[in-house]
Amino acid sequence: MIRHRPFGSGHPYSDDTEQRSPIHPIEGTPLRLGVRTSADIQSVQIEFCIDEADSQTAVAHPVVRSSRGQSQDGGHLASAQARKARQAGGWQVFLDTPRAGSTLTYRFIAEKKGATPQKTRWFSTRIAAWRPAPDTSIEMVGDTTDGIVPGHIEVLDDGHRAHSIRFTLPLAKGEKVAGFGERYHALEHRGTTLDSIVFEQYKSQGEHRKTYLPMPFAHVVGGRGWGFHVRSSRRVFFDIGQTRPGYLCVEALIDSPSDNKKMLEVALYAGAPREVLDAFLEETGRPKVMPDWVFGLWASGNEWNTQAEVERQMALHKEHRIPVKNLVIEAWSDEKSFTIFRDARYEPRKDGGPMRLADFEFPAHGAWPDPKGMVDKLHAQGVRVHLWQIPLIKMRPHPTGQAAIDARTAIDKNLLVREVAPDGSLRPYRNRGWWFPLSLMPDLRDESAAHWWTEKRRYLVEELGIDGFKTDGGEHAWGSDLVYLDEMRGDEGNNLFPVAYAAAYGRLLESCGKAPVTFSRAGFTGSQAHGAFWAGDENSTWEAFRWSMFAGLSASSCGIVYWGWDIAGFSGPIPDAELYVRAMAASVFLPIMQYHSEFNHHRKPSVDRTPWNIAERTGDSEVIGQVRKLVELRERLIPYLVVSARDCVATANPLMRPLYFDYPHDEQLWKYPLQWLLGDHVLVCPVLQPAVDSWDVYLPAAEWVNAWTKEHVHGGQLVNVDVETRTQIPVFVKAEQWESLAAIFTRD
């Protein structure tokens, strides 16, 4: 076996063994050409020619590289972690890249003892180079007071097509740069580099600086105040003063004829952060007001995978007087179709169309003997029910029953995202990520495909009464060689997929007379208009706590209103009591308050993040009572959140608001980035380290009241707050609103 894939798997952060790198060869940059082979191959050489000149040969050398970046980025869940140890052997050769505009044609030849040589097909690529481009190559829209630095536009061009364009924006002394979607490592990014591509970084997002929810949009705070949006769904790279202090260097991938007069649009917005965000949302889509109940406690656990366990956990919440408003049931389906309850009996619908509740029989001894009765009972208790989803058709193990019919239907009706096969034809795309590998992906950007997909879930909403969907796993579209049904290629369409995913489920819910409540972790520009979000998968550590708070603040600064995280982390060893309660105390003052836990194969002891399990596991009997008090506080806060969220949607002022929105010229607040305003009147400062009795809080210029001591404090100073009581993180209320909000904090 010998295989060369010029574009590789599309992993955005790691070259594959068998790919060409760079994919678009650049004059003056070494070119690596790689191939994977079976173990019996003894030697490999490359045959190549430039502009149809005489062919040359070069010897390839064996190399051990990781396939699809497994050693760099890990995978999803325990089974994927095991793949980190697997390495793909192969061969590679480095060539001196010829001059720009020339064409390189090549193939690999592999030899093994006693056998005819194996050859790949011929591959061809043009050589590109960076060249100056006129300032008109980029259309600047909006306030261009401080636009692109003249003469700083360059295009990576091979003589026929341009593949990238780069330009420079000026940064004044003292200006801070924030935003770029959901970012885990910092609030302000000057002196760093980032990019904008949707990626499933399983845990440690702050360490790896990768995100599920990027946006090529940023605030430039201080100075005159402005912001920008690179109007592209392709990948964009940002060097925010790291290489050239005083300049923000941007490189955007494009695919344009070389003679195009305009290759990119960049919007510039002037004003304070709220004005910048308002202009951005006017362009890309505004959030919708969600129902009041989304502000209640959300609860879930991956091991709540039977009706009996769900009902037991809800009964325990009631017993411990911890009110739940939202239940997410993740492990409910057969995980073949994500439409059918596990153990349900049915006759497959041979046309792949939607089924109804009457089509299913639920055995009394099965995992879900009466899902309709369960949902009705939960509704009677004031609990809304959300079901977990994945936008894939599983193909491993080989599907059976309705799942097999659905796969055939999706192929026959051309409802899937496709990929370019080695012979140039189109075939169904098979998921290249770690999670649900080789699955088919419906093209939810296409109206017909999205309708077919969501109609199969209609009975869950109309007949069972499901209130929302956890739209998980929107990061599975990898590679520029993908082709969507509107002929958009993957480099342009992949970032848009998670936006369309949540939007499709929102339309289903609205068509059933329900609010479009989706709960997603992946997104991109435009996601602001579609439901709620959480920060994704993370361990139960103090470090992950800090990363998640950065994520919430940066997402909010880009217009995400309804945001939360898995309180104290959902994975790994359970949090200790202090981390758990401190995280709960902070989450009272987040837009979405929800906890969740990873599947542990029902091993004992349990890893549920329920208060009673944490109390039992840690031996800290105070946990349950402390969480009860915090959830009761959250219940009293809900009316304020409801009003504040409506104001937020109307005004573009974030609900979870970084302080620079209200105080853009206050240099001191950047030293204390993990504080926020909740609505207009409440300042929150989480305790993010263990074993502390006091915590520094920076109060910007205003008159404040300590919510717990009732002490009036002048702003414009750093204050040290007693936090010995672990349920009482620093919270301050603007003095003019204290009388109207005092009851939230003073009730026993």
C-alpha cells in the first residue's frame, strides 16, 4: 500500500504523514511531500518534473509521524486517548521549491522485495509567492479613520489563483485588543497570535489556545475606541503585536482569481465597545430573547442513562430542596440514529422518513419504559427536558435497523456533505475527527437536508414534549476538500456548519410552538442568534475554572448572551468540596447555571457532580446545604436576569459583561480581568484559588455596596474582601440600585 493525500485529513494544527506541506507550495519555502505505506515497503522515491521538463528523482526517507495530529491534540474521550500511542509510519522527501508560477508534477514509487513497484497517480500543483497588492484588493467598510496601513497588503499568488491575503492594522500605544470569539487563555490578546477555525480541543483549551467558537471579530479598547470584523468564514490568522509591536497583522485564506480587483472585505467600527458590538450584530445577526426558565439550574450526568436513574436523580434534588429548572438527558438514544430511545421496539420505516410516537413500543423492562410519562411528570414538577444530539450518522459499527435505512436514504437523496475522492469525483464525507469516526454528516446548511434531518426529531417535540436540544459536536467538518450541497468548499463552509446546526434545531422547535432553545459548544460568526452555549469539555481543576471564566467573558464580548460551563468541570477526578462550592458560587452569577459529568462506565465510586455525591466522596457534609443556599440565591436572582437579558438583546450590552464595556479608559481593570458586570448593576468577582480567606477586587469608578456586608464603598480603588465563607464570593451592587436589589442578597 502507498498513499499520498495532498490536502491530508484537514487537521488544522498538524500535518499528516501523507500530505503536502505547505499545501500551496511557496517559493523559497521548503516543500515536504509525504506518503504512507504498508510495512512491507522497503524503499520509496519520488519522480517529479517542473513545467514538463525532464523528470528527476529523489529518494524519500522513512519517517514516523502522527496521523491527523493525534500526538499533538489528543482526541475525544478515553478510547481516543489510546490513539495517541499509535503512530503512522511513512516516508517523506523535502524539495527545494521552484520559482513562483511554475508547475510541479510528481508521483511516488514504492518498492518491495520480489514485487512489481507500486506507484501513486501523478499530482500537480502550482508554486505561489507573496507579492504586493493594491490597497483596493481589500474593501474597507465603515469607519476607515485608521484603516489598513497603506502599502502593507500582500497576496499569496501562483499566477492563476490567490490563496491568502495579508494586511496590517495600526495599534496605538495603550490600546487593548479583546474578543475573537470564545477564548480561554486571556481576556486581552495584545502580544499573542490567534486564528479563527472551529476545533474540538478536548480539555485544556486554555493551554492549547484552540476554541470551539472562534470569530474574526475584535474590540480595540482605549484610545479612540474601535473594532473590526474580517468578513470571511475561511480561516484567518492574527498576529496581535507579537511580531511587530504597534501593529495587528492579519492573514486571511482566500480562493480568488489572481486578477480579482477585490479579494476580501473588512468592516471597521468606531466607538465604545457597546457601539462596536451593536454594529457587528447588526451585520451578522442578533440574539433572541430566551424564555425565563433557561435561567434556572440545569442538571445532567452522562450516567443518567435510564428512566429510573433520571427519576431517582430528580427525586434527590427534590429531597434536598435544590430546585432544577432544566434537565439534559444525554445518554437516551440508541446512539445509532440519535432519534430513537434505547431499547425501543419498532418496525423500520423503509423510506427513511420521520416516525411518530405510536411507531414505538417501550418494553417495561427496558431502559426507557415510558418516556412520555417521564416527560409529563417532569413538566408537572416545573422541569424542562432537553435531549442530546450529534449531527452525524454513525457508520461504526455497521449500522442496522432504522440507522442503516437512514444512511442509505441520505446517500440516495444527496443530503450529505461530500468530499473529493482521489479520482476527483465526489463521495460522501466520512468524519475525520476522533469522535464517531467515519460517520456520515448531513449538510445542515442545506434547507432540504436540514428539513429531512429535523423532521425525524419532530415527534420528540410535538408528542413527547421535549423543550430543547443539546446540540453537541458541531466540529466534525475537517478539510478544504469537503463540498457542501451549494458547492461551497470546506475551507469556506466548515466554520459555518455549527451555526447552521443550531439554527436548524431552532427552526424545528419554533415550528412546534416552542422557544428555539439549543445548547451548543461549537459556533462561529452568526451563532449569536441561535440559542445558548457552554464552554465545552474540561477537567475539574482550578486552572480549568479560570480558563472557563475567560471563555465566558470573551464569548459575551462577541454577542453570545446565554452562556455557561460545566460547573467545576465534568471530567477527570471529581472536584474537592472547595472547588465545587466556589465554582457553584460563581455560576450563580453566570447567564446559564449548569452542572454535568462524564460517563464513567458505571464504575464505583460515582463521578456524578451532584451535590450529594460530592458531599459523600469528599466527606464534607456542608456541601449540600451550601449548594442549596446558592441555588436559592439563583432563584431570587432570576427576575433580575430576565429583565437584564431583554435589555441586553435590545442594547447589545452583554449580560455577562467585561468591565471594559463600561469603563474603556480605565487601565487598572485589565490587571483584574476575571471580574464582570452581570447586567447593569451587579459586579461579580469569582474566587479562583484554593485556601484563601480574602480576595482582591478592583472596583471601577462608581459608588458600590458590598452585597453581603451592606458596606458602601467608593469605586476607583482596589479593595480586599473577606471570602472565608466559601458561598460568598465578592459581589457588589451599584449604590443607586441597592434598595431595589437588596432582597436578593439579604434573605435567609
